Amino acid sequence: MTAGADIDLLSPGAVADPQGALARLREEDPVHWSPHHRAWILTRFDDVAAALRDVAFYSSDRVTSVFEDKLSPAEREERLPTFRILGGWMVFHDPPDHTRLRDLVKKAFTVRAVEQLRPRVRELVDELLAAPLARGSCDLVREVAYPLPATIVAEMLGVPASDRDLFKSWSDDITTLVFGGPDARERRVRAQAGLVELAAYLGDLVSHYRASPADNLITGLVQAQEAGQALSDDEVVSTCTLVLFGGHETTTNLIANGFLALLRHPDELRALVADPALAATAVGELNRFDGPSKFVVRRAAADAELRGRTIRAGDAVLLAQCAANRDPRAFDRPDVLDLRRDPNRHLAFGHGIHYCLGAPLARMEAQEALPRLAAALRDARLTAEPAWLPLIVSRGLASLPIAFTP
């Protein structure tokens, strides 16, 4: 692939297997300008890791810049509701706002806090597997990989159990707006309406827990606000939408992608069944091999040279985590799935100050789910070709239909 050859990250081939085209870029054009995506694509491990650390040059404040600089007045008016909500997400901010918002919720995602949830996760995995095991078939995404983390994060926030089914469609709407699928106005307008509905619902919950405090994350945010933290009502709701979405989307894809990788590597599946203590290194390796995040999006804050190319201030930069995680300069046998790989300094959860806040929770949920799935569904087989979601940033399955011995 020459420097002039472009890539369409939403082509069917790239959606199904992003590694092929990105591997060619990594070797031949590691700092690639894509006219199609109007963005730079960085694919080598050292470049991606350095960019994730360099928050001064590679800015996360891309929502405000797009809203103010890239949209017409009519488009800004149309997308204002989306901007008001997503603009409050800490992941779209640089310090000091990023630090302020992250500090308010980080206590809920410490290793110690997450370990207290482990028994509930085990219980829920067994509950979710009961019906599929009796039936001998399931869609692993719909019946296990999605409801497990969605239920846990809803319980953390204080969402009533009777309302949790509402969040699947709202979550799909956020995916449309955040992760860069095919850009159709009708689809975007419908997704924005769902996001606004979610924000209104969470706003009502915030009001409820302001009047009737409970032991949950929403109450914690309300109490921080009332204790004098510089936190607006919009930021409380925005933070709740981020936690609700980010708290399950990554884990859903980690579990589903990971189980598919195990199905395609039966020796590794058998190894995990034989030794469930492999769970910790197995989850790290499955995250590296085919994890839930393909790209992190940044915006250049100034002009800079990188490998002989000039990145201009304001340019969009796509940091290819998935390609970096297969870089032979950083990993021995990078295209081999090895559940015993250790050390494993993958970038699937990011790097630097924006390292995924929910990483301890996602790891723990996957460590509990994947060995149980491997043992219970050890003879599972695909009943249809897996369908990948057509997204630029995220790597996830729309469905994973399997059959197995009841």
C-alpha cells in the first residue's frame, strides 16, 4: 500500500477484518492521511502509545471543536441536544475539566470497589446461562454478553430493575452517535431523539435521588454537587449517560469478541476450560487480539511532524489501537492468540490519563464470564456467520448465534 492509497474503514471487508488493511498501513504508511475519512491514521504501537500520553498535542476536546468549527448554523441547531449531552462526557475533555469530572466517579471503579461486585457477577452469569443451557442454543450477545454488564452498571447507578430493558435501544442510539457508523441523517436524527429520551429519564432519576438518597452512584454525584463541587445539572446527567453506556458497551464487546476468538481457536478454549486460573492473562490476551476498541479519536492542537508527515492544527487523528496491538515491534507472534501471554502491554483500554476508568470492572466481568462460558459451552458451534457492527471506533458483534449440547 503506497502513501497515496486510501482505506475505507466502513467497507464490509474492513468491518469484518480490520487487521488486514491496517497491517499494510502499519508497514508501509504508518502515518497515513485518509482523504476518505479526512483524518490521519496512526498504526504503530510506539506512535499510538505516545499519542495517547501526549494530551497537550492530541486533544480529546473534539465534540466542541466539531460543533463550533465544522458544522453550519443549521447543523449546529439540529445537533444541539447531542452536543449538550455528549459535550459533558469526560472522555471528550482535556484537563482540568477531564480531571474534575473523572475524580467524581473514579471511586466506584477502583479494584477494591469492583471486587465487592464479583459475587453478584458470578450469580448473574449463572442466571443468564440457565435458559440457553436448557435450550441448547442462544444469541450470546443478546442473552449473555449484553445483559450481564448492563445489569451491573444499572444497579451501580440505581436504575430500577423494571426499567432496564429500556436501555438497549438507547444504548444503540448512543453507539450511532459516538462510534462513527454510516452517516445517514434519518438514522442520526432518530439516534439523537433516543439520547434525549435517555437524558430526560436520567434527569428524573437524579431528581428522585436528590430527594431520596440511596447507596448508588447517582446519589454520590448529587451529593458531590451539593457539597460544593463545580458540577452543573447537565454535567451530572451527562456523566450518568457516560457511565451507563461506557459501563456496559466495552464489556459486551470484550465478552462476545473474546468468546468468538475462543471458538475459532479451540485449543485455547480447551486450555481455559482445563485451567480457569488462566482467566486473568486470557482476558488480557483476548483484549489485545480482538478487543472492543479499534480506534481512539483525537484532534491535533498544533502543527507537528511525525515520520516525515505534517499534521496540522485541527486535523482529526485516528489512533489505531487494534493495529498497535498487533505490531510485531511490540509483541512476539502478534497474530497468534496465546492465553498465557505475559507480560501483555496492550492498548485496548487506552493509555495515559484517559486510560479506561471502567477497565477494572470490565476485566473482572470478563474474567468471571469467559471461563464459565468456555466450560458450559465447550462444544458450541456457530449457526450463522457472525455479524459485525459497521462502526469505525468500536469493534462489536450485532449477534453471535451458537448451538451446543443442552
